[in-house]
Amino acid sequence: MAADLERIEVGLRQAVEADNPFLTEMARHLIDAGGKRIRPALAITASLVTSAKPSNATDDVISGGVAVELVHQGSLYHDDVMDGADTRRTVESVNARWGNLEAILAGDYLLARASEIAARLGTEIAGLLASTIASLCEGQVREMQHAFDVNRTRDAYLTSISGKTAALLATSARVGAIVAGHPRQFVEAVTDFGYHYGMAFQIIDDILDMVATDDQLGKPAGNDLVEGVYTLPVILALGGPSGGELRELLGGPIDDATRDHARRIIRSDTVIDGTTETAVNFTDRARTSLDDLPQTPAVSTLRSTCDLLLARVAELPT
């Protein structure tokens, strides 16, 4: 995997080379900042679920991994503009360094490069990536429609993260499996895994926004509250014993002191455990989706990935 992820890094840098050096610099900014590369890693692992022994991914699988990561990167550029974020992965965000217009154009450029790569991999991959980008947009719009909405429901939250997070992780696994030529039932199995893992991934991320520090996150903690994005821990807390107090704080723009007060209320409630339980349910469904796959090293890796995800919360103080 380490060698394949290095191939991903090379592919990412090659993919964003533009005739204009300034555009190349902006497009590479977050790539150079690093990251876990979860989406290409998922594509690579899904491509190897039938391999009895660990092996390297094909060049086409690496290209697919580059494409899904570029979609992710492009979405981050746009997210940071909408959030007014100053940092991303402990470095200055593109919008903070160069401006919102530049960040939007650079994000569009990354999405275009991803689409170009997908087109080379065939019509199914091209169509899949296009529909996934549409899902990302729809999920984000749903989230925007509930900005500062203290009456946002659990179902509305889950529908939003299905589009804005789970769809791309499902696509990452599906791309790897399709490009590798797996039987259709295996393609569907890893797609289901990616979707349910993606749901858990976003829920865990939202828990961490409540309990982790800026340094642990690599971005401002509690920023969702400031932006009026009320995630599952907040939704559960609003419906709990401390809901009345929390409602008095939320529902509109807040300052840093109010944000910190709200986070303390949420952390002192039982909702972190309840939210974690929801994430566990999704990881259980992700594991179940692998039951009919051969017991290979790649499948074992997918299973262990669920444990590693849940450990992100377990290792932090609440």
C-alpha cells in the first residue's frame, strides 16, 4: 500500500500541472499539505479484494484513485470558501492565502482534471464520477438549507452526509472494483462497504468537532457551530435535558465564547456516546457487506479500517 500511495502522490502532482504556474501552485497547495488519502487507499484496497496475496494496484486503479482524490480536494477548496476557513490540514487555506475567487477556480480546475481522468477509464467511470459530484453538491445544498436550524432532524442530517461524504467513499471503492474487473456482486459489496464506512466517517468527524482541539483536527474546532451546521451530536443534545439551554445559544451567528460554551454543554451530555453508537451501527453494516467476499488480505484490511475509525473517538478525552 505504501508504494501504491506514493504512486498516487506522483499522479496527483502530474494531474494538476497547468500551463499557468500560478494555477499549478494553487492546485497543488493542499496536495502538498498531505493527508491520509483515504479515498484512493479505498480504491486500491477494493481493487485487491480477490488477491490471495498482497500485490500492487494496476496503473488504471492508480488513475482511478487519483481521480477520486481530486474530486475530494476540489470539494475542500469550495467548502473552505463557503465556511470562510483560514486553515486546512494545519496550513493556510487557499481562499485565505489567495482569495475566494482564486480558490473557486482552482477547485473547479481540480474537478475538471478528475473528470478528464475518469473519461480515460471509460464511460461507466466517467458517469459514476459525474453523478458523485452531483451528489456532493446536493448534500451540501441540503446542509445549507438547514443552516442555523435548531429543528434540524436526524433524518435530514443523515440524508445530507449521505451525499456530501458517503457518496464519494462509495464511489472510491466502486471505481477500484470496476477498473480491476471484479464480478458485479463484488463491486456491489465494496460499494456498500464504502457507503456505510463513509456515513460512519462523517459522524466520527462531527463528534471530533465537538471534543477535539484545533491541533488535533488541523482546523478550527467547533467551526460547524459557528457556521450554523448542526450535526448529530448537536441535534441529539437539542432534544435532550440540556436542549433548552443550548437553544438559547444557537439558532443564529455566535461568537467564540458562545461556541465554546455550546461545546461544553454538548460534551457534558450523554450525546457523544449516543452519536458514537450510531457510527458503530454504520461500521457494523460496513463489515457485514464484506461477508460474501473471499477472505483475502485486502478484505481483512477493510474490516480493520472500521476499528481504526472508531478508535479516533476512543483515544480522545470527552
